[in-house]
Amino acid sequence: AEHPLVLLDLPRSREYFRTLFESRSLKPSISMRSPSFETVRSLVANEAGFSILVTKPNQNVAYDGKPLVELTIRDSIPVTDIVLVQHATTRPTALQQQFVKHCKRHFEQQAS
């Protein structure tokens, strides 16, 4: 918490990231904020601080080619809801139905 945090400043994301600190009675030192995932990564690569992200990109470099180091949070952390949504009047395709089944199986396995 004493290191500068580059916050991905999006609704729900910012609240969730804050709960990670609050669950340990810590207050983050936010150095910069951005609603852009890639801007956050670039700021971190250019030493503006660290960040916490829930999406894992394929590459550990920012757009400017500077390296990023990925660390996994191994402690138990508060979970957040994950939802699948679809348009109310659109009938899901077979592929969409298979994807929903896959997601349900995956998260059921994670819970057990």
C-alpha cells in the first residue's frame, strides 16, 4: 500500500480494487488513474507505480515496448460477481449456448 498505485479507473473496477486494500485495513496511495487498460499498463511500464488488473494480456510489454512484470496475488482475496448477459429479445445461437455451458462448468469446478 505504501507504493504508488496506478488505478484502472472504471466503474466497479475501482471499487473492487479498493476492497482488496480495505479487506486488509490498508489505504492505497493512488498516483495516477486512467479508464484505459493500456494506458495503465504503459504508466506502470514507465515507472509511475504498480497496478492490479483482472485481465491477463498475452504479452508482458507495454505498447511502447517497455517490459512489465506480472505477479500473481496468492493471498485469499474478495471475489466479485461475473455475469453473462444477452439481449432480451435475441435468441442465443448454438455457439452462445455452448459458451454458457462451458462457463457454468468452469465456475462450478472452481467452487468445489
